[in-house]
Amino acid sequence: MKTGLTILQLSFCLSLIVVVSLSMGMRPETCDHYECPTYEMAEAGNGYEIRVYKSAVWMSTGPIPAPSMTEASKTGFQRLFRYIQGDNKSKTKMNMTAPVITQTTQGKSVYTVSFYLPKKNQQNPPLADDLHVQSWKPTYVAMRQFSGYVTDAIAKKEAAALMDSLKNTKWIVHIEQSKGKSPEYLVAGYSPPFQTTARVNEILVPFTM
């Protein structure tokens, strides 16, 4: 009985560590195995991080009409996975990277899904008829990390929590001034679909200074 209780307590403590680490902005473990975009930390606050992402090139789908973010993300990821497997004009195969980002078109059930291109492919990205290149200049981003599988309702809840944590900070003015110029928020997924535990997702709110 004592052994069982000890195991239960250890399991609870490990779960608590994961939750606390995510709320503090833990570097996703995925980035130990896959290339991720680079950034500098401007501030780590209570429930948020402010990052400055370096210039980067992404490959994106066209607008995907879908009943939910989950369905759009699945459709977009499948197309982008085929792309890195060589389904592009130059038949170039590329390494998997992270994260995969889903952007919602405000007020519409239309989504864009984007894949971060490996550094060796950024200067001359392979092209595909139904995909387009997006170039990010150095970008300020407010970030909140969370776990589990993402749904539209969860993404909205986490985005609202991020904005709430930014109240009374020096960043909120710049974020408000950027509304309409930048996406309302992006959802970044770091974990493969088959991973059922310790999943890492991020809400990203880009803004200009």
C-alpha cells in the first residue's frame, strides 16, 4: 500500500512539474530533435513570454475552409508533410521541423497552416503549386504555452488568458496598436499527432514595436 501511494505521489509531482513548466514557458523537447525557429527572450512574465523571433521563411497553405481548427490543421499538415517528402517542383526532400502553425482568419472558418523551413532550404525554398512562401522579418511575439490537444474553444480560452496576463504591462499598448495589422493569434503545435502525453502548444500574438 505504501509503495502504491509513493508511486501515486511521484506521478502527481511529475504531472505538476509539467504543468508548472509549461506555464513558465518551457523550451519544447521537440526542439532537441527537430530544428525550430530561433528567438531571443525579451521578458518572461507571469503567464506570458515576450520573444523576438529572428528572420525566418515558412511554407504555407492557401486558405483552408473547415468547420474547425482541428480539421484545418490536419488537412494542412498532411499537405505540408507531402511537401517535405518531395511533393514539390524540384522533388526536394526536407527534414521535419517544429512547430507547425495554424492561423485563423478573424470572423471566418478559414485557416492557414505553415511549416518552418530548415535553414539550408530557406535561401532557395522548393516551390509547389498549392503552397506559398511567407518571409518573417524580425518579429515581436507574446506567447503562452499550454498542453493537451488543441480545439477552437481551448485556443480561444488560452488566447484570452494570454491577453489577460498582459494587462498593465508595457507590451499591451503595442499589441493593441498592432491589431488589424497582424494576425489576432497563431497556434503553434510542437508535438506529433500520435503523442498523447506532455504535449506542447503555444498561443502566439505577433506585434510591432
